[in-house]
Amino acid sequence: MIALDGDQNDPEVQAAVERLTAAATSDGRFQAAGYETASEGAFGLLKLALVRGDSADLDSTQAVADLRETIVPAAVSGAPLTALVGGGPAVFADILAAVDYMTPIVFAIVLSLSFVLLLLAFRSLVIALIAIVMNLLSVGAAYGLLTLVFQHGIGAGLLGLQQTPEITSWVPMLLFCVLFGLSMDYQVFLLSRIREYYDLTGDTREAVVFGVSSTAGIITGAALIMVAVFAGMASGELVIFQQIGFGLGTAIFLDAAVVRTLVVPAVMTLLGRRNWYLPRWLEWLPRATPRSLPR
């Protein structure tokens, strides 16, 4: 729909509406579906229908962009008329634009705050960076599996999921925020035990062994509960819930079964004392007092 603000009885406005209708339908993507005016003629509504596709695919989004940026400005130029493109496809295009704009901002805020809080908690640049990278690894795995199953259809039928042309626009951002929070929870729980033991013994290898052995059961149990919950969501009929449930469930499983129990301990063991590097100019950060731990 195109809202037309101007005197619809004005010959210049009428000519502009005719030009707009002809230009919009010339390439076959739209067809005219009606033209209505208000009782006093101060406002009009030009209805256009997409010939192919639906309101939520990329072709429709591009058609709306062309309509807004090229077709409408050229058709109403010089006429006392303001034309605004609305309707379902335009709303979807606006949602995509908002998601594209906000995604890097959300990523930057979450990553920055997580890094600062981890640095304050563990007094180590390396530990903070490792935690961020490992959480991104889990999120990246979720994105890859979503694309593999839902867009390429690999295993979708076996799992009872629906193949779709694209992932719902706002799902990746939602997955990032939820997964980063859950993954950080497991990471902090593991690293806290490792740091406590390291502060008592000064041995990174022993600290990693103690941290993993003392938290593996709890982390795995919590992860299995979350996987069961998200599996229930993925078993629904709506493809949006399937994408969310499958993405969260697989990511949490990989995070707990692979990243926290294999990758993080291996990386920390290889780095040794370098895990706890802190520049001198950050020595003012508060230091936690280690409590007694069972040997």
C-alpha cells in the first residue's frame, strides 16, 4: 500500500498517481489492486499486490526498496504529493533494516561488557579473551547447524523439522543473546573453580583438573535440562519455534559436552601460567581471597 498525502482532486496529483501506478506495474513485480480516496479527497491509498513470492522473502524486500528509493520519488517528483510505502512487505523490510542496524551494536555491547566483567572477576586478560572466544565458538556452531538443517535441509526430515529458504531475520540475534548468557554462566562456574584452586596451589594443570572434575557433573546436568526444554520447543509446528529450539538446544549441548569439558581445559593447560597474564597498569583490580578447597 502507498499512502498518498495531498489533494487527490488536483490534476497534478492525479497525474502523479497515474505515473506511479504505471511505473510500479511496469516490470511485472507489482499489479494494481485498487485506488481509494478519503471523502474530502485530501488523502488517497494506492494498493499494489506482489505478483510473485510472499511478503517475507528477499525478492519482496528488494521490490519494496526499489519502490521506496526509485519508483515513488521519480513518479511524484514535482507534484504537491507525499507518498509513503506501507503494508506487509514494507513492514518486513523495515524489520530487516532494524535488525541489520542493531545486530553489530548488540554484539559490540554484549562482547564488551562480558570482557570487562570477566577481567574484573578473574584479573586476567587471557582468561577474559578465552571466555569470549569459546562463547563465540558455541554461537557459531549454532548458526552453522541452523543453516545446515533449515536452509539446506540436511537431516531436517529425520528430525521432523521444516526446511525453509532462509532463517527468520531476528532469530540469530536472539540466539546470540540467549546463548551468550547461558554459555557465560557455565564458563564462569568452571573458571571460578579453576581460579580458586590456582590461587591456592599455583599449578595451572592441577587447577584445570580440579575445576573440570568438580563442575562437569553440574554443568552437564544443567545443560541436559536446558536441551530437554529446547527440544520440546523444537518439536512444535511453527518453524520459528523450531529454529529457536533447535539452535539453542544443539548449541547448549555442544557447549557443555565439547567446549567446556574438552576445548577450554585443553587451551588452558597448553597456555599454563600465561592464562593469568595481567598488565601492571591493571594491578589495581581487586583480588579475590581464595577459600580452602578439598584436595
